[in-house]
Amino acid sequence: MKKLTIILTSFLFIIHLTYSQGCVAIRNLAGMGQFAQLGYGQTKDKWLLDINNRYFEAYNVFSGTTNQGYDSINIYEYTMNIELSHIMDNGWAFSVDMPIASNTSVSRIEHASGFRHSTHAFGLGDIRVTLYKWLFDTKAIGSKGNIQVGLGLKFPTGNYHTEDYFYDDPTNPSAKVLAPVNVAIQLGDGGTGITTNINAFYIFNPLISVYGNFFYLISPKDQNGVATFPPNILPASAAALFHQTTNDVNSVPDNYTMRAGANFTFDKFVGTTGLRYEGAPAHDLFGQNDGLRRVGHIFSVEPGVQYKLKKSIIYCLVTVPLARATVQTVPDKRQEAITGTYTITAGHFANVLVFVGYTFTF
């Protein structure tokens, strides 16, 4: 049972995204984190269900590595990601992720009235399906270590054109217009993506094990056609410039996550500590790079604790950022060429990010 505990906690700790910590405007792609599961000869159960709850709050904005502080926009995101996995023979497994999100943006500068209001998005996010394979014989070395690879698809099931009311008239505070919400709280990105995964673990002894995860979402689609700014916010000259540089339409960027860390097992309790690097690039692996993409990267530590029951685990994780930055995009460079002024799109990073979940096999 001690071996089972360590193996479970090596890979069942986090089954989430995304597109996950990081710059809010990278987009909250729920379920876009690293995958972890059983399936290497330690249990007769064939199904695994993980229910992961993610709470994200951000109110600081970064431009490059500079923290510009509070900018009158608060982002609140709650996502419940439900992942069902079927463990098959010979190291194969199949997984389906279904996120349900409730997101809110509270701001003054998004509303031309000049008053502080909130906009909301609630519903199903982008579903993904993934096929996994352990590279080594699970019966021969499953109790010591293994490497798993995964390939899947992310479908545009989330509403990437969610709308809410914006108060757009400074002379009439009650006047409002329906328009797309901030890209940071949209439920999807509007593109079909290809997901790639590499997971690995190694058990040194009943006390210590280590893990590593790599995830990359390939998004070939360029733009999704959704306006980036609410009505009457931008002056006509700025709106024309953004249209010229394609910054007036949301982009569909790639996303990535890399993790590595160690688990320390003390009977039914497990302490976990690790490093996490994630974000979204300015240039996709495939396709064009037009549109507004508030991209960047964040480097964090992620301590956590788990408690193992007979056939399940309860876990909690809190991420602590160490370094973060937004990066210059293709539209930023176009704008710089036109105006002669260095341009870099700013974006939010998490002030609070907590994961709480429950995983069980049956």
C-alpha cells in the first residue's frame, strides 16, 4: 500500500490546466494542465474520476516584467474540471476533460460610463479527449518509475463569444449595450487544438518520489472573430490603429505547462513541492500570429498537501509566483513600426490561485 500511495500521489495530484496559472489574458483553458493517472499495474480498478476546483483572482497587471500595480480591473475565475479516465490493458488509457466555469471581470475602465461594473461568463468550457500510453512495461517497472506520452484534441465547445452588458454612455449611467466580455473570462478560445503530453515519475523509496510533466496545446487557428474591446472605450484614432495591426480581434494562441517536483509520504499524508513554468508564446508552432494575444510566462513554486483514503485522494495546492512577464506580440511589433514607440501588450497575473480536488478509482 505504501508503493501505491506514492505512485498515486506522484501522478494523481493535479489533473487540471492550464492554461492554468499565468497571465489571465493568456486565457483560462480549464483542463489544459498535465494529465496523471493510474494504469501501471498497481490496481485492478479500470476507471478514475477527478473533480478539480480552481479559484483564480488577479488585480495586478504586468507590462513585460514591470508590475504596473492595480489597474481597476479585477478578474475572478472559478472552474470545476471533471475528468473521467478509462484504464486499459498494456499501459493504454483514455481520458475526457469537461470544465465548467464561472468567471467575472469587475472594472471601471471597461465601461465608458466611468463607473465600476461587473461582467460575467458562465457555462461549459472547451472539452478535450486524450489517449495515453506508458512507454515501459507497467508490470515490470511500474512500481519504480515510468514515462507516459499522450496525444489528444481540444474542441471549441466553450462559448468564445460570451456577451454581457457594458455601460457605455458617460452622460447616462444607466445606458448599456451588449458586447463580448474580456478575453480573460471567455469560456473558450474558438479553436480546435492538438494536445501533447509527457508525464514521468520515479520512486526512490517509500518516503520520496519525484515527478515531471510537460504539456503543449497546438492551436492552428489564427483569430476567432471576437472583438477585443467593449464599445466606446477607444478613441477613433486608437481603434483605427488597432484594426490596422489586427489588435482589435482576439487571437487563438498556443499554451504550454512544465512541472517538476517531489512528493514526501508520511503514512496517509503527502507533502508536495515543485516548480512550475507556463504561459503562451507570441508565435504559434503552426498558423499565423495575428490578433490580440496577451501572452507571456510565469515561473512559480507549487506547494501542496494530500490525504489518501482507501481508494481516493483529497488534495489542495497553492501556487506562489516567483517571476512573470508578458512578451511582445506580432501586432505589438506592427504597432511599433507604425508609431515608432516600443509596444508590449500588458496582462494580468494571478494574485491568488488555489486548487482543491478529489480523485478516486472504481
